[in-house]
Amino acid sequence: MSFFKKLKEKFSASAENEEVSDKYKTGLEKTRASFSTKLNDLIARYRKVDEDFFEDLEEILISADVGVNTVMELVEELEMEAKRQNIKDAVDLKELISEKLVEIYSAGDFAEEAPLNLQNDDLSVILFVGVNGVGKTTSIGKLAYQLKQEGKKVLLVAGDTFRAGAIEQLGIWGERVGVDVIKQREGSDPAAVMYDGIQAARSRGADVLLCDTAGRLQNKVNLMNELSKVKRVIEREIPGAPHDVLLVLDATTGQNALSQAKNFAEATDVSGIVLTKLDGTAKGGIVLAIRKELKIPVKFVGLGEQMTDLEKFDPNAFVYGLFADML
């Protein structure tokens, strides 16, 4: 059975799968329109596979922000595979390209998404990090809503005490979702707020504690030191916590998101990525660059403005959304 046929069957097998695939198709519309159009034009222009074809394919993938290193490796593998399978017609490469994209992400066929590291019999602490303006607080609110819908008791901690606006924004999300927010006044010690949050979560029998953090201090060193301090306080109170450190990145910033990820990964042991505003960019290939170059899984993607539009990342649904017009 062909790869595309497997994808089609997977996402039409149930109403739930179809709903997921529809969200990805809609959310990746800008990326797909750019990527698919260029790829179709390339295949129509060349018909036969040759060196010039692969050079132009490189340009298309780089323009989708897949990342130069990732693109060079991908195209080299495609050239070798095309020779091995004796593929001469450019049309026959479409399926091979999609398979290689999934392989980059999952290192295997139909990998499952990377779930949150939730604790079954204890408090789960999830720490959110990232620069200001990427949608960190919004992502916390959306995840709180999702977890509450799953029957979890959730508590939020306003750890970005350097901006009154951040504390207020998290409070608004808490009211909207119907969960309590632990906060102190602007300028308070973020580590002390985290400590209060953990004590409150324990006394109230919370299942999950979602912790906001500052996105900007005077310089990068100060920011990273502050995050390390917060992490140490959490770990001291609950050995093994935080159970996930989620780095929130704005997909519309492309390669800049990759450099942010490298900085934060050095300071906070990032365990997963939340990629926001994926629906607002034509450069959704950044998902693959992050996975290939940083070896960090994307755990959630933002595919719209609604409270329900934070989706668990599914690499197969991503590729399906990317190639939907070609299936």
C-alpha cells in the first residue's frame, strides 16, 4: 500500500481522526499553498529527475524554513534513494519526499505524538519558557482548558513577575477557563511565587500545575539564571519536577525561533516545544528544522485563535496537511 494511501486511510478511519486531519489541513493552508504550488510547478517543469531538479527542490524546502542543514541532508538522501529505486519521473518522487519528511521528524513510520509527562499518582509540574510575545500565556490558558476538559484539576502560577501585564493576562485566562491562579505583586521573586504555587497545588489537591515564567530580563544571562533558579526551587520541593519544560516558539519567526530554542535548551533542559501561530505562516517547515537540529519533540501546535485550537502534535497529520492538495 502506498504511503499516501496509508495516510488517507488513517485520517478517514474515524470521525475523530478526520477532525484532526481537517484542523491540520486548515491550519497549514498557508504553508501548503506555498509549498505544494512550488513543488507541483517544479514537477511540471522538469518531468525528469536530474541535478537541476534537486537544486530547485533545495530552494523550495529552504524557503519553507525547513533549515539549510536539514535540507542538504534530505536532498542528498532523496538523490541516493532515487538512484537506488531507479526513479526517473519527477512525479514518482512526490511520495518519496513526503516519506522522507516524516522520517526526519519521527525516525520511523507513523510515530505517535510526544505526550505530556503527566504523573499518575502525584502532582505534575509543567514549566513554560520562551521570550515575550510568542503566545506563552495564551498557550498556558489553552492547555489548562484542555486538561480541565480531560477531568484534571489544574492550577496556574504567574511566575512572570517582571511585567504587571503578564500577571493580569494569566489572571484573565484563569477566569476564562475556570481555574485558580497563584500570583504575587509585580516585582516579586519568581522562585517564591513558584514555591507558593506548589504549596497551594498540594493543599488543594491539584493534578497539574502550569507555571508561567519571564520572557525578558536585562540580558540573556540574567534571564537564563532566573529560569535556572526557578527550576531548582521546583526540583527541591518535588524531586524529578518540573516533569516537562515546554518552550513556546512563534512559528512566524522562522529561523529566529530555532536560535531561541538553542539558547533556552542550554539553560533549562527543554523537553518539548509548543509551536504557536502555525496557521499564520507559510514557513511551517520550521517544525522539521527544530526536530532535526535540536532533537526536541514538538508537543503542541497552535492552529487557530480559539481555546480549542492548541493541538497535540501529530507528525503524520502534519505531513497530511502539507500534502493534502496532492493526495
